[in-house]
Amino acid sequence: MIRRFRTVALAALALLGFTPAPAAHAQGCILCYTSLAAAGSSALHAFQMAMLVLLIPALFLFVGIFVFILRRGAAAEAAQAAEVIEA
């Protein structure tokens, strides 16, 4: 029962994470925007690709820590269940 609740909660959080935040669109730096607009479409494309490249290490770090936490929790639950069975 707890495992199912955890799965549903995790799925809900993941779905919530993919919803767009209206306030996030207003976070652009005006100085960056004006310099990119003056540079042309190729500079804008290069800037967008650079943002994607910088996102990859942060994403791997986040996923790695998340998987570590999940595995650590599963190991703790298994150890606790083994103690209950032995007792």
C-alpha cells in the first residue's frame, strides 16, 4: 500500500514538474536578450544550444542523487522488514 502511494506521489510530482510556470518566462535578462537580438539568428541558436549543453550535467547530477536516495530508502526498508521477520 505504501509502495503504491509512493509511486503515485512520485508520478504526480513528475507531472507537476513538467507543467510550465508562467513566471518563468519573465526571467530573461534584458541585456542578454538585446545583445542576442542584435547578433542575429545564428547567435540566438548558438545560445540556445549552449543552454542545452549546460543543462545535461546538472540533469545527470540531479538524477544520480535521486536514484541514490531511492536505493538507500529501499535498502533501509528491506533491512527493517528483515528485522521484523526475524523478531
